[in-house]
Amino acid sequence: MGTILGWLAAILAGLAWFLGWLGSFLDWLKQYKDGLGGLQSIVTIAATLIGAWWAIRRFGWTREGYARANVDATVACKRLNDTATLVCVSATIENKGTRRVSVWNGWVEVLQVLPLAVAPAAGGGLLEAGRRRVRWPVLAGHRFEGGKIVGPDPKESKEQRKKNETTTADLDPGERDVMTFEFVIPADVAV
């Protein structure tokens, strides 16, 4: 029984010491609460700056104000018969920036260069006065607005129109899309 009373006395002495220390700590907090409030503000600002530094290092500071894309066209021709040639144009769009790229409007045209169908302008050249480009005859073309083809070639088959119905490209950074257009042109045009 003496040991139990000894342990109980030790626990009560420890509890009395803890309560005395807690009381003096609370008095200290009351005395220095304004200074500790300022210290809390400094620690909060430091934590915010460290978090911002970590986020910039982790995710980068790469937000761009404009979209960047590479556009490439590949043309393939196949003679169908003595009067017609199939021209396939594949337009590749690759998003090289850090923003989403939406391709909504554009056009693809097949121009006749040879045999020469443009009459020479004054002075024997092909350029008209005040122009920077020759007005080559347009053999066929596709125009798309709002993601839908609005100007298909009237000679295009129903299957080709259905295949090329939607030509919208919403590209996230690093993605690429290929839009394919098919045209049938006269076989006497050099390709």
C-alpha cells in the first residue's frame, strides 16, 4: 500500500508542476501576444512564398499569351484514268505551345499552274500591277468555318463529303491532328 501511495504522490507532484508550468506559460502568452501575432504573420508569409517557389519550380512558369502551332501539308496524286487525277491533301497541325489550339476556319485549294492558264500581264510577267501573287485558276477547294466544311468541291462524291464532314481540331499542348481532303482534277493538269 505504501508503494501505491508513493506513486500517487509522485503523479500528483508531477501534475502540480505541469499545472504551474502551464499557468506561467499562459501568463507569458498574455504578456507577449502582440509580438507572437506578428511572428505568426511572418511565418504565414514565409510559408506562402515557399509554396509559390515550389509551384513555379514544379509546374514551370510557361503560360503563353498566344497559341503556337506548326502546319504542314502533304500532297499525293494518283491518276485514276485518262481524264481524271485524284489529289489527296493532308494538312497536319501540331500544337507546339502550352495553350490549347482550336482550328475553326481555313481553306485548302488546288491551283492550276501548268499548263499555263494565266495570260501574261503587261510587260510579259505573270504578276499584275500592284499584286504580290499570281492569280492562278482554282481547280478545287474546301473551305471550313466553325469546324464544318461549307464549301466542298461540287464534283466531290457523297462519301468524300461525309468523311470530311467535321474538320475541327482542338489540340492540347503536344498533340497533333491530320485533316485529309480529296479532290478529283482533270488529267491534263500537270501534278
